[in-house]
Amino acid sequence: MTLQALSPALELSATTPPLGAHHDGKGASFALFSGVAEAVELCLFDDAGQESRRSLHQGDGSVWQGYLSDAPLGQRYGYRVYGPWDPASGARCNPAKLLLDPYARAIAGDVVWHPAVYGHVTDDPSRPDDEDSAPYVPRSLLIGGDFDWGDDQRPGRAMADSIFYEVHVRGFTKLHPDVPDALRGTYAGFWSSAGCATTGGISRSAISRRTTRTRRWGTGAARSTSSGGWSATCTRRVSR
């Protein structure tokens, strides 16, 4: 689906920014990879849900990029991608559909399963659907990359002497006899039994990645780099 009218362009970064949205204390860079896009728009949403759009520049390596000098932390955003609609080749560009940033660190909102969330007409997958999906899909969220580690200290153990154990929260706690039933499948449940994950020579435990609307091990996710804001709630069950 070819772009009809181009929105005002973002500033062009001096160098190719990292993929995703990154705040530098003043504004933010936005970068998205697409090997088939003909144009990409960044969609910005205010507190009332009103949308404004800015176009990204096509950079090297099929990376679409731009810089928004006044982007605040907490900005809600998404993308619309213009390009070919050719399901047979796997190209399904449809600017009527608001897309999550696949590199976003957080999202806000949930999917409402309305026909508009599909890229195609529900009874004909070969035809693109032109209804705007924005009212029915979540937004990507611009957050800072800093983290206050407080008084936490490096373990001081050489990598050669370390054994890391990757833990699936639900799988580890579902039947664990030392985890109270109310806490099974939650982060709080994991911490209540964390000592069991650092025995037998294991030096550190790592929680397997938690993604949005995913299968058990993070495949088939709507996004694979962060979880929804609710999933860090200590007592909310990790259902998959």
C-alpha cells in the first residue's frame, strides 16, 4: 500500500541510532528495521489519545530512523508502515494498522480483539483491511534506559567459575513444595524459593525472558524485548 501523503519528517540523526526508542535526557531517537517498507511513520499519542505523525528517514541497512527533540519520557507511540501488499511473498504492509515497536522496552494497553486488528479482511486474507486499528491495540512506551542499582554489588566471581541457571518462573514454582499456593506462578513465588536455584554449585539464577502474549519460552511473541507493565507485579501470575 503506497504512501499517499507524507507527514512532516523527524530530524535526522548524525549517526545511525540503535534500534528502538532511546531517550538521551532531552529527546529521543527512533529506529526501526524494514527491508520492504517504502515509508514509515512514527505515530505519537497524547494523554487524550489523539494521534500525530512524523515520518522517519530511510538510512543504511534498511533502518528507518529519526530524532524527536522534545520527546518526553512516557511518550506513547507506534508505527505505520507503507509498502507492498503481497501476502504470497510475505509482504503485508498496511498503514491502516498501528504497529508496536518490536524493540520497545515497555508497552501500555491491551489488544481488543476487533476485526480491525487484522491486517486483512477477515473473510478474505488476500485483501488488506483499511479500518484503523489504533483504537484496539496497545502503544509502545518510551522509557529511560537507566537503572538505580542502589547498594547492590558485583558478585566478584570470574565468569570461568560461574554457573548460570535459567529459570522459567511458572515452571519453577508451579509444583514447588516450598512455594505457597497463592504465590505459585509469580515472581514473589520465585523469590520465596530462590535459595533452591542457587544450590548445587549454581552461582546465579536468571529469569527467562518474559514477553508480551507469548508461548512458554518466548517464541511467537508480539514483542520479544520486554513485558507489559503488569508482569513485573510480584504477585501477579505468569500464566505462560
